[in-house]
Amino acid sequence: MSSPAPDEIRSTCAYCGVGCGVLLRPDGNGGLAVRGDPDHPANRGRLCSKGLALGETLGLEGRLLAPRVNGLDTNWDSALDLVAGKFRQAIRDHGPDSVAFYVSGQMLTEDYYVANKLMKGFIGSANIDTNSRLCMASSVAGHRRAFGTDTVPGTYDDLEQADLIVLTGSNLAWCHPVLYQRILAAREKRGTKLVVIDPRRTASCDQADMHLKLRAGSDVALFNRLLAALYDGGALDAEYLRHVEGLGETLEAAFASDASVTGLTQEETAEFCDLWRSTERVVTIFSQGVNQSTTGTDKVNAILNCHLATGRIGKPGCGPFSVTGQPNAMGGREVGGLANVLACHLDIEDAAHRAAVRAFWGAPAMPGQHGLKAVDMFRAAGDGRIKALWIIHTNPAVTMPEAGAVRAAIEACDFTVVSDITAATDTARLADVLLPAAAWAEKDGTVTNSDRTISRQRAALPPPGQARPDWDILADAGRRMGWLSAFDYQSPAQIFREHAALSGIAADLGRDFDISGLADVSDDAYGALEPHRWPVSRRRRGGRFFADGQFFHADGKARMLPVRHQPPAETPGRQYPFRLNTGRIRDQWHTMTRTARSPRLSGHLAEPFAEIHPADADNLGIRPADLLRLHSPHGQAILRARITTDVQPGDLFVPIHWTGETAPSACIGTLVSASTDPVSGQPESKASVVAAERVQAAWFGFAVSSRPMAPQADYWAQSRTAAGYRAELAGLSQIRDLEAAARGMFGMADAKLQMMTDSRRGISRLAFLEDGKLQAALFLSPEPVSVMRDYLSGLPGKSAPWVLTGRVPAEKSDPGPTLCACFNVGVNTILDAIESDGLMSVEQIGAALNAGTNCGSCRPEIASLLENFPTRQAAE
């Protein structure tokens, strides 16, 4: 491998499960320059918009720098003595199952390992679960049922060797852009076919040969029909099926399946089945659209059935491929971060496995059954069964289904600890104790990506204040609870060696996960560790699984499972007529504690929205830019309406990212049902039912400010800009004292005010100045405010005598909303180039402006601009 520059540090990106390598260069002032690592096997130098903007998300603003107890800063001894004492007391008075850890795929493997060891081996409970339960638990369960253990069979190399790639329940173009670009490169080079299966048209459909717009939740019926067609077409691999059990009953269920429930035509279904059957090298990529369902495990097994029946698994360019959403979701699976498994893919309900782990750890106790999974864990906190709860690097008060009930449960819990980098999250605000943790660029350890590649994450900056690594915090708590030698860790390398040694024992017990070849790695060798795909052992190194027909059930065979279509748990009806789909957007991440700090990432889609079909919008009297109120049996939310044919009639799509910190009326978790898959425990986050109505607002507002705002409105959404902040606002009743309300919102009691009103039109505009420079401006109207938002957002801190006109001066230019976040190119900049330079293709625009030439996730939007030109109107 080539070497980075002398002042660069090789590390791994903080976002999705692609696991991209990055090169970090500290600037000496607490910041970093970030570029893609050309030698990392996952990304080969590419980064998406979020990865490129990592350097913009650092800094001490909002950082938690000292432990806090009941809102007051303290020292580590006082805080951890309290934590250890409260957990010991709960265990003594109520038993080990009265405490719980809720952890996160943001943790490094070494952090995860210590948390799992502390809870399962020494506290003696399996009440440790992870936010990965919300995104990939059904894949884990499906793998275990089919393969005997949680094995991802293939590698990223298969994407470039496949002749057909099927994306099902995965908007890869936005959620895993680097992988999508690898697919498009293979498509250009060797003609790879691409099929997208999704109820909604997404950016991933832009280059697809086929988009199957099936009904939500009907994946099992489609893949059952595929299996039947494979049998009818003579595509089953009789030789490979000698290694597989369950064919007969699985085929019986497949032939009994009614494919009409998918809503696809017979011709569409037949075309898909014929393409799959006639193409030898097929990779099926699946993600949250499959997993987040009350039948998610069955959906996974329906996919696996087709690959097992045809032997299209484990070979170059073949196989089912689960892609994960977090940087270390796989690492958490490997160390036992889920409540129903042990470390190294061992089974918690297997006595031999428990005995082996207990002996290895020298543990005083091991639970004999699985613990509380995420949904049940918070229910137990709410009803008093959980007395002490420790939440690490996640925000369940927003992200969990029925989030209002979860928030109440955390408040009701006797004692709650939160480890995080900031106190400014919905969850952290509920904690009794806050512990300052090291952030991404300050951590040292390993992560595992979606194709089993273990990469080093290396610290490029020192932790600020009293912040400490998670493994260190957890180990210190373990020592204070009385287990001195078991948690006497001095470095992440020491923890890694222990984990690797335990994996060798797991391999001897017939498990797949084995990195025992690294059990003796020195500190220096650990520091220099290159990306490597497990297994790494005396038996084998890296590569694919299952081409040889060797599986991990006791008889060495795989299992095909008979699965049958079952509809989502909730059914639309008169009271709740819409089906709610949830997901991510291109430039934001989880609850935006990191990405919301970057102005360019916030410039693409600056406020929460609900996509609604034109027919439904017409029925509800919804116009473009109206606000939409959604009701479910569990809560309500207000979002901006986006009228689009990308969703089907009767369906709505909403993004998951906004919180009480950024848009309190748009916390989508409050709408989502906590119904779960009975096998995996994963909630059904993509098929809840809701009602929708137009919000009859008394006023709408748009504001810009040089400093954070404190809006008092029924709806508001605030985002970062290069000059400060911008906000969308709306209220259900008129503002009595506009000047006082504006001064309070901006925190500008003494700033000079300029104000204009048009009582006939109901319009008011206010500007606050200091030393002749604009500090804040507020525009109010009875209709959605029509001003040049993106231009005005750049004015705070500048002289802007024309600001109250709401228009761009003739000699100025407005780039418009950010379309390409990688290169910060606005919509209007692209439209002007199309008009003035006669650009006719996405490629020409890329050559002229760079837009779309990096991660490529904006290319579908550029194509849409070209398609609609010259009928466009200037973007505002």
C-alpha cells in the first residue's frame, strides 16, 4: 500500500457501514482536513458528501467537557462512584435484570466488547442491546436461521463481478453512495443490469433497468414468486442443494403464495423473474426496507432461499448482501452487542457456549437466556422493572418507535446515565448523569464494515476537557463495581487481543467469526494494522463464505425456510388512511448531532418534509410549500409538504433526522408503531398508519441570524449556514408583540431594529443591526414566505441595506439551494450554466462545475433539472 503524507493519519469514516478509509491532517487549531484513502479496499479514495464534510463537523461548540450530575459539572471520581453505586444498589435490591445498557453502532469494537463483557459476564444479565436493533436485527436473525450463524457471505468485490444487481429496500445512491458508484462503474464497464425494488422512486432508480414499485411489506410474496419461477425454469442447482435442507416445504409455500399482493403486474413480475433466472451472477443487496418490518426476518429468508436454491452464493459476483447503516454495526454483532447473542457469534442459550465464554472471562455469572431487546427494554424502564439505565452514543428519545413513550420511560427510570459528546440531545437532557466521551476523531480502535473488513480508527485529535474513550469509562465503572482484574485495561490493543483470542475459542465451537490469527498482535502491530477481512486464522483468511456448501448448523447444511406473506401489523383505514414510510436523506445522518454542524450538508434539504402524491394532496387541499400535520395512534408531527409522484397514492415518505434540537414538531419516532418482528425484535419503522391534514397557519416565517435562534412557534426548523443560521417558522395564532417576540428569538435585546409592514397584505419584515452589519432578519407572511432564502442566508455579518426587500440586487447572484454538497454547487448555478453555456448532459455539467463528479448522489437531481429545462422557474 502507498503511504499517506507525513502529516496525515489513516483512519475510517464515521458514517455508514461502507467503512470508507480516510486520511486526516490536523490543522493545529483543533480542525482536520479530510480526504479519501486511495488504498482502502472499501472506497479506493472516494468519499460521499458527508465524508468530505467531516472536517466541518468538529470543534468544541456544544461539547460536553466534564461529567455532570443533576446538571452540575463534577469530576470523574464523583460521577463514576455514583454510577457504580447506583448500579450495585439496583442489582443488590432487585437482581441483575433490573439494570440495562443501550449502546450504539457509533462505538468502536473495543468499546462494545467491554460493555458486553461487563453486562453479560459480570453483572450477569443480557440486558444490553444496541440501536442496531432498529436497522439490521432481521438480517442477523435471517442469517442465523439459514446459515447457522450471522455470516455475510460476499464482499464488495462481488458488486463489480455481478451481471445483475438487485437493490431491494435500499436507496443505495443516497445511503451508501460509494457502493452505488462502484456499481455504476461496473455497469459502464461490463453492462451490469440493475433492478430496484422499492415502493418509492428514489435516487437509486435513476440508472435502473427496472424499478418494481411493489406495495409496502409485500417482499416475501415477490421473492416466493421468484423461487417458484426458478423451479419452473429449471434454474435450481441440484448439486448445491445437497448442502441445503428444507427445499420441499419451502417450494410448497412459494407456490402457494399470491403474487398479486405486491401490486405489480404479471408482466413486471415475469420480466423480473426471467432476468434473475437467466443471469448466473446475481447479487441481491438489501437494507432497512427489508429489515424494518414485523416480517423482516421472513423477508431476509425469502431472499436467501432464492440464492441457496440456485447455488448463487459465495461465488464471485453472487450472493445475498445485507448492507448496514452504521460505521460499526457489524463490530457490535461480532462482540455480542445484541441482547440475544454472546461475543464472537456464540449463542447465549447454548450451555457449552456460555460455559466457554464464562471460563475465558473468569466471569462470576452468565445469563442463560436473552435479555430485553430495545423496544421491551424501554417499556421495562417505563414500568419500573429497569432501575438503572446506561445509554451510550445514541438518542432513543427521538429514534425509537413510539418515541413519546420512550421519552417518558427514560424520565421515569430511577437512574439514567448518558455517555455522549454533547448535552444537547433530547436523550441527554433527560439524564441524571452525563459522561463526556471522546468523539470520532479522538477515538482509537477498530470498526468492521458490511463486507467483514476490519479497519483501524485512529485518533487524530486529543480528547478535549475531561472527555475519555468509552472503553476506558466502562472499564473504570467495572473496577468500581468490584471487578478489578477483569477490567484492568490499559489500551484498546489489549482489548482487541482478548477479543481475538476469544474468537479462536468460538471457532473451535464451530462458529464463523475467527480473528484468532491476531490474538498475539503487538501494540505496534495493532497501531499499524491494515484493513483486513475476517476470518483471519489458521483455518482461512478473508474471502467469501459458502461456495463450498459448508455451513454452521450442526449438520453442516444450510436451511431454506418456508415463509408466507403477512401484511404489516397496522392496516390503513378510515381514521388513519395513509401508509407511512420513513428513511434517510442524502446529506444528513441519524439525529444530526454531527452533520447539522456543516452548512453545506444543511443546504440541500434544510427542513423536514413529507412526500405526498399529487392525487392525495389534491384531495386534502394541499398546495406546494404547505405544512402537513400527520397523526398516528401514537403521536403527531408537522412537516413541509412535498408533492411528488415518487410516492404512490396512499403512501407518505418522511425523513427521520429532525429532533427537539432542530425541529421539535418533526420528530418522526413519535408517529411510528412499536410493533416488532417476533423473531428479530426489530420494529416496523416503514409501515405505520397515519392521517394527514393541511395546517391552517395564521402566519409563516423565514429567519436568518448570525447566532442560534430560540424560536417560539408551533412549527420551526433551524439549520446551519456559512454565516450563521436559518429557520422556517409558522404559528397557529397571531403574534401579539412582534418586536418583543423577534428580539427574544434572536437574543438581541439592544440591537438596532429596522422594520416594515404591509397591513393590507399582512406582511412584516424586521432586520436587526449592530455597527451597521446585519445580525438577524425575520420575514412574516400569511402564506409561505417567498424570498431568496439561500442568498439571504449568507447576509448575517455583512452590510445589507436592501435586506428588507427580500430580493437579490441586480449585481449580486443567488446560487440557490445546495444540490451538490461535495462541491457546494447550488441549483441556480447549475441552471444558469445550462442556460448560458448550453450544457446538455449530466457529464457536461460535471465537467464545467464538478457537480456530480464525486459521490454521484446528486446526479439524479441534475438529470431532473436538465429534463425540466427550460420550463423551470428560479429556485427560491
